[in-house]
Amino acid sequence: MDKSEIIEILNEWNYWNKELPQTQARTFYDNKISTLLEYNEVLVIKGIRRSGKSTLMLNSIKNLLVSGVDIKNILFVNLEDPRFINNLSTKLLQKIKDVYLEYLDPDKKPYIFLDEIQNIPNWEKWVNKEHELKLSNITISGSNSSMLSSEIASSLSGRYLQIDVYPLSFEEYLQFKTIQLKNKLDFIEKKIELNREFETYLKYGGFPKVLDYDSTDKRDLLITYKDSILLKDIVARYNLKEFKTLEEIAAFLLANSGISQSINKLKNNFHISYDMANAYLEYLIKAYMLFEIPKFDYSLKKQNANDKKYYSVDLGLSNIMRVPNLQTRGDDLETVVFLELLRRGYKVYYYKTSNGLECDFIIEKENKITQLIQVTSSLKDEKTKKRELRVFSKTIEDLQLKNIELVVIHEDHTLNIIYDDLKIKTINIKEWLINIYK
């Protein structure tokens, strides 16, 4: 590519001579990115395609401008621009920087934002060079977890900080809808509106752009997201020939979010080899479509051998895969809680007691088990209440736990109860998601 073509592309994507576009703040991520940038390490922003990583980069650029950084000292590069497609290499990265330096002549070490870096083979070597020689402040984003993890580990070990980005939490969703909840009274006054928005959130999920579309078009947009993730982040990257099988496995696991599964079960269900089942599952996890959690065991060997549970990254993607009239309320609530636990930075397991009861989530924080969590729609039915609550005492007994917080997240009113001589917090799910139950 010649210099004139490169600067033309860069000028279109950057804001050296034009105003930055309006973007929605995502306070948690914006603040965290601003803090991490102060450490002068390579910043890695990871997450599923269309979750808002590019917007977070724009928000970061805005924050840099507010802090006094000159716009000419900032470069944003969209590595999915089709005009770059036949030139994706570290040579292109260097040429882009050289052209930028020539035309913009920054007077300080520039801030360079590289969006969807996984498109560049051996990108980590160029990024490492820029960082080690203190030539640039580098922020990168990517949509493939293993590509980022393996390549960062090999070349950037100890020189990077990372942040995982998810589709909108319910609290962020309400902020995007300009629904403000300052206290418990607001929650009560806006109960009908909150209930309506929660149903929409469960149906269409939290991809930011989906909120801008009419309900009749949301499904079509989600289908394009699904196809883009499968085709760009899996089929193209791994040169797969069996797209139909991949799509069927994705549909099965996304539609049945929270399912307990093994490689052998997938192999038998889809009549494929063990290696193919293992690879396709791994690809879906690496593309952030699915999350895997292990059954807790004090033996790591047993933990690795047990069936895992798999959760969808977004209920909007799950719902486009489901057959009509499927009753999934309990699974959907469990998925929403699981994703929120990830956002809050917890390590999550599930557990099956010695007498066959299942604890939805065991929560680890700072290498210590701190909570047991059950998720259900309601505890009003005595049979359901018994099923959900008796697992606590048995889990505590099996694992010899002490000083554990016991929580049931449901759609009833928040209150504390005693069951099997144990104090249990039962918390309304919407109050828990927006942190106003305390």
C-alpha cells in the first residue's frame, strides 16, 4: 500500500480534523481503562465481537483529550477495514505508524489503538517492540481469547494488563435506556417499567447496538451477529469445512445455556469424532460465545475430568437458536446471574452433592470460597423451596465449609430466612443486578 492510501484510510477513522462521535459511557469499563492506562503497560481489551470494544476505545480517546493529550498524539487503527485485507502483516503496522508520524508529527509518545488485532499475524512481536523501546502507548482489542492469551503469554509476559468486556449488564442496559434508579424507592416507583425492560433484556440480551433497533428487527441483527462470529472468528480463522456441524453445536449449547455436557456427549449427539467435538467446543469458547465452568472438587484432576457446564454469552443469541414455546425461565435467570458474577470478577463453579443435589454456583474470591448461590424464579412453592434450600447444608457438609454466605436469587421479594439452622439471604434478581438490595 502506498502512503497516500494509508493516510486516507487513517484520516477517515481518526478525529484529527473532525469531532468525535457521540458515544454512550460505560462507567465501569471507562474508569477501569483510564486507571490501567496510567501504568504504561500494553492494555488488552478482550471480548466477543460487537460487545462494544471499539466504543470503549473511543471513550478512552475522549478521556485522553479531556486530560490534555493533543489529538494529533492519538492514532486509532481499525484492522478490519477491508482496504487493509490483502496487506495484513507487521510490515503494515510499521508502515501505518511511519505514515502517521510523517503526516501528523506528534510531539509526544503517541497513544496507538489497534482494533481487532487478531487479524495481524505475529502482531505481538511488533507491539512488544513498540512497548519495550518506549515508542508508543499501545491499546489493543481482540475477539479471540486463545489467540490473545497464547501470543501475549509468549511475547508480552509481564508487560500487559487486560480487561474483559461483556455485552451490557442489566444495570448498564437501564443506563442506556436512561432509566435512573438512585435508591430502593425509585425501584418501587418504577416497578412496572423495570419489569417490562427486564423481559426485553431476557429476550434480546445486551449487545449495545440491539437496543437501537425496533423489536421486529432485533432478531435479524442478532442473526447477523451470530453468523459474523461463527464465520469470521471460527470458520475463517481455523479453515473449517463443516460449518453446518459447527452451527448445530453452537445452536444446541446456546439454546440450552447452563447445560451440563461432556465431549463424549457432544460426540454421540452429533455423530462426529471426539477430536472434532472437542475442537468445535474449544473454538466456540475462544470466540467468547460460550463460557465453561467446572464442577468444584478439591482435586484438580477430578475437576478436569468431570462434566462442565456451558453458559451463553448473551440471551439474545440463545433465543434466536431456540424452538418456539420453549420454557427456559429458570435457565435464563441462571445465565443472567452467571454473567453478572463474571463481570464482578468472581471465579465460578457448580457443584453436585454426594446425594445428587446441585448447587448452581460456588463463588471463589481471592482463593477462598465465599458464597453459595442458588437461582430460581420463585420460592413460593414449598417443593421448589425445599429443593433449592436443602442443597446448602449438604454442600457445606461435603466441602467442610465455614463462614459462607448463602444466597438465593429469585423474582420474589428480598428477605432473610432461616432454613436448616442456616441464615440465607433471598434477593430479588433485579435488585441484585443493580445493587440496591442492601
